Amino acid sequence: MAAAALCWALRAARQVLPSPCPRQVRSYYVDWRMLRDVKRRKMAYEHADERLRINAIRKNSILPKELQEVADKEIAALPRDSCPTRIRNRCVLTSRPRGVKRRWRLSRIVFRHFADHAQMSGVQRSMW
Amino acid sequence: TSSVLSKDKDTSAASKESTPEGAAKRQEERAGTPKQHLLDIIGNMKVEVSYRKKLQQLKASESKKQAMNELEGLDSEGSVPQGITEDTQRGKPLNPELVKAASAVASSLPHNKKQTVSDLLAQLRRHEETTDKQKKGGTVNIRNVISEMTVKRQSPAQRGARISGRISLQLDEDGRRTRPARSSAQSVLRNTKYRFSFLVYRSLKVGKRLNIFTKASTEPEHALKTVSSPTIWDLEFAKEVAAVTAQPPRNGFEEMIQWTKEGILWEFPIDNEVGMEDDAEFHEHIFLEKHLEGFPKEGPIRHFMELVICGLSKNPYLSVKQKVEHIEWFQKYFEEKKELLQEI
């Protein structure tokens, strides 16, 4: 009886507040550039559908050109950070903009560091 | 001699208990060893338990008669009811008439009066309790239970088959077991299974209710207990308990279980459609022309929209809802641009 009431209360608690997870949560980004990149990614996600549709109107040979010019102006009027081309794939740990491998989202230096300490699964020093 | 006399009285008592009216008949029928007399008495005492409800309604004279019979029954088994003396301590008051009758009977008999009175009263009390229980419907009537059971009789053919199945482990020339022995055993097993199932089907819903099991009704209690909103103290308590009981994982398996619960690890075997609850049929994905009703039937816009629909029908990644939203956005967009389109 008491156990059932407890379980029910626990379920309610989970819905209201997130369960406390014991592992580390990243509360700070490495630097401001990384933060701006995060903001750009969010904006791009929000406006992705609109951009796709307006671009579909623009890159068209069927619709009249006046309509396409109007669409050009519309897409230019969208916020600048909503453009996906402004996103830069930075290193996740060091925020290095260059030398980042896409598969691991890490810069080459960090990747090498972890691989040498055998902390990258399936990665081995190559020799042939 | 006295014991023989008492046994004769018992037979009369037995006859009186079963049929209060016709007494003398059965006395002649029950001829045999004293052991049989005893067994008859026990059986009749059981009968008395089941028919107590009817007897309860009789007048005081009949109840006196029963008291006489019970006493005589007790006399034959003088050594048995020693344990009953404890029952006299129970506080339930008996019918004063019965008590008077008991004392009168005890005075009439030559044995120890007090002992007989106490024994008699104890017996009466027990019978009263059993009748009360029966009124409530608590005691199990063994007769009802046994009446439904039937003795399963094996056909001689089956029995022969079984024995033959056991014995006939004939060996081939090579030394391997023969097939027919096994198959016969299996067929016998199948037959018995069929017979068992037949019995079950026949006897499950047929017959009187035995009232052996009580219905465990716990659902209404739970339904009534829901509170509208949990208090903060309840939440805190629940969190505390969860934090205390959540022990760190002892091994890799428990760690993986914990991760799966949290959602970090996928569930194996991997289900590709986790989180995707698209209940729409394929025709709703492909045949999207019905959404094109808001557009003009001719012109470049229609051509454009048909291309859009062609592309959407080939898209497996969007849900039907998303596709419909896509088309509706275009509809809205072109309606806004209608003035512009009119100029062209």
C-alpha cells in the first residue's frame, strides 16, 4: 500500500521535475565563439523549413520570375543566423575551428590524445 | 455390559438424530461390530452438523431429545472429549432451556454428573458455533465437494497399451529402439491429455458454488485513494527514497540496465521505428492530390505543386502530418501573393 503510493508519487515527481542524474552536466561552453555557434545552430533548426520552401520557389524554372524575386527578398529578410552556412563544425572539447574530424567532432590534437591513451573505441595506430 | 448398553443406546440415538420421527426401524438394520456402531455415530454426527439449521427450528422437547442423544453418544467415547473441557471457558451464553435440559439429563444418568454436564454444554456450544458459521456460509460442505468429483476410469485397452508401452522396448537387429513403442506412449499421453481437458471443460462451470475461495477485491480501494495533486513533502520523500535505494551498479550489466532506463543506451534488438509513431497507411503518404484542392487547376503554380507532391510522396522520412503542413504552407504563401500573381 505504502509502496504503491510511493511509486505513484515518484512518477508524479518525475513528470514535474527532472530526475537527478549523477553524472557531469556541462554548464559552460568552452568559449564565446562556441556559444555563438550553438545559437546559430538553434536558429538554423528553427528556420530550416521556411528556408527550404522559399528556396524551392526560388530555384525554379516553372514559376514566374517576379515571384522568384519576391522570394529572394523574403529569404534575405530572415535573420542572418538562421542560415546553415554560418555554422562551423568546431571541436567539441576545445572549440578549435580547424582540423576537426567530423566523425568524432574532435580536433586532431584531442583525437590524438585520446587515441594514444586507448580511449577511442576501435582506433588504432596504423602501420603497414 | 454397561458399554454394550450404551452402544445400544447410541444406535437408538443415531436413528433418532437422522429421523426424529421413525426411530425403531434402523435399530434392527444396524447390526454388526461395535466399531461399525462407532463409525455410524461419527457419520451421523457429521450429518447432524449439516442439518443443524433445520433442527434449530424445532421446539424445546426436541432439543431435549438431542441433548439426550448427544450425551449418550458422549458416553460411548468417554475418553475422547477430554480436550473439550477447554471450550467451556468460551463466553457465549447458551439457551437456558438447553442448559436445564442438560442438567436434567445429567442427573438422570449414573455417571459423574458435573463432567457430563460440562461436556454436554461444550458440545452444544460447538454445534451452535458451527451453525452460525454455516448461516454465514463459511464452512465447506464436504459432501458438495465430493459429489462433483468423478472417478476417472481407465479403459482396459488403454491400460493394456500403457503396460505394453512400458514393457515393449524392443530392440532391432541393430540394437536401436523401435519407433512404435515411443509413438504408442505418446499417443497414450495425448489420450490422457484429451481426457483431462474433456473433464475440465465439462466440470468447470457446472455445479453448485462451493464458496471455498473468497473474492479478492482490492481494486475499489485503490481507485478511491487517488489524491488530486501530490504535496511537496510527498515529492521530497519520494526523491529521498529513490536516492537512497538507487545503489551504484555492481557490474557492467547493471550499468547498462541503468543507462537503458535513462535513455542513453538503445534497446536491443534495435527497433528502427522507435519514437516514430506513424499510424498512417501508405496511401496517405503517396496519394496527396486531395490536398491540392485549394490551388488553381491550371497554370505554373499547379505544375509546381504537382512536382512538390511527387517529391513528397517519395520521401520516407517525413510523417503525413509534416507533408500536409508543407503543402498548406505553400497554399498560404500563394494566397498572400495573389495580388502580385494577378498583375502577371
